[in-house]
Amino acid sequence: MQLVVVAVSAGLLVAAALVFLLRPSDDGDSGPTSRKSVSGSVQLTLGGIQNANAGAPAQLGDDAATQIMTALGQYVDQGLITPVKTDTPAKDLSGLFDAGTQVAIKGPDKEVLFENGQPERTGDFKPAAEPVIIVALSNDNGEFVLATAGFNYTAEVGVKGGTLKTARNIAVTFAPENGQWKITGYDMS
């Protein structure tokens, strides 16, 4: 009986050693193909619209809300997620912003608004966003002149030495410009 127990134990040890030795290695120095899981995107959802009217009651239209949500989706995907996934700075997103913000978004505010791909991702990437709340302001003629979209964004990124956790409280203000809603202001913390 003891010989059977010893033989089974030895067999299990050999099997465990083979599994250990033959598993793929992830030493952190290999290329992007060996990286851990990447939750590739965040699906922003509209949590609600609050209308503030200077004149008669008005509701922000579906077309305006759709334009705002589309622009926010592009900002989050191309300005916050893609740079982390690719370890490169965000591409030019100036088309989402109005003329008054162009200097700031390319200079002093760039590092606050966009991820820059640093530190380099070596592990899992898990971004998430809470539902977006839009607060829209109409003038005394019932035309909407401003809309602020607010939401919280978080990310956990595996980097050398551990996990980098970021949290952004984002409020982006839009104004209509030539039939398009453009970002005219922002408040990030």
C-alpha cells in the first residue's frame, strides 16, 4: 500500500512539474502579444437630462443629446483609453473642441485632459465609467446654448511595480457651433 501511495505521489509531482515548466512565460519583457487582458472600451450611457430654462420650459432634443454623447464617446475612447492600450499619447482630438479651447488643449491642459501612454502598461487594463448626466441651459427663446455632461471615469492599469488606479470626475461643457455641439469648457479633477 505504501508503494502505491509513493508511486501516485511521485506521478503527481512529475505532472505538476511538467505543467509548471511548459506553461507560457510572462516575464514583462515580451511584446504586446503576451500582455494580459485589456477591457477594450467603455460604453458610455446617458443617465439623464436636466433642463434649466431661462424662459419657457424646453427639452434638450434627442439630436443634441446624441451629438454630445457621440463626442464624449470619442473623447473617452481616443483620449483616455487608446493611449493606455497603445502606450502612446492621444491623437489630435481638437475637432471635438471649439476655437476658444484650442490653445489650452494643446498646451497647459493637455496632460489633464488626455492620457499620454505613461507609465507603460504591463498588465491588465480595466476602464469604467458611470452614466452621464447632461444639464442643459436654454435662453429666453427656448434655444439651448450650453450643456454640461458630467460623469466619473476610473481605470486600473497594470504597470511595472503594481497597479495604477486613476479616477477622474469629468464635467465637459458643450455649446452649439455651426450646427454641431463642440466642447467649450471642462472641469476635471
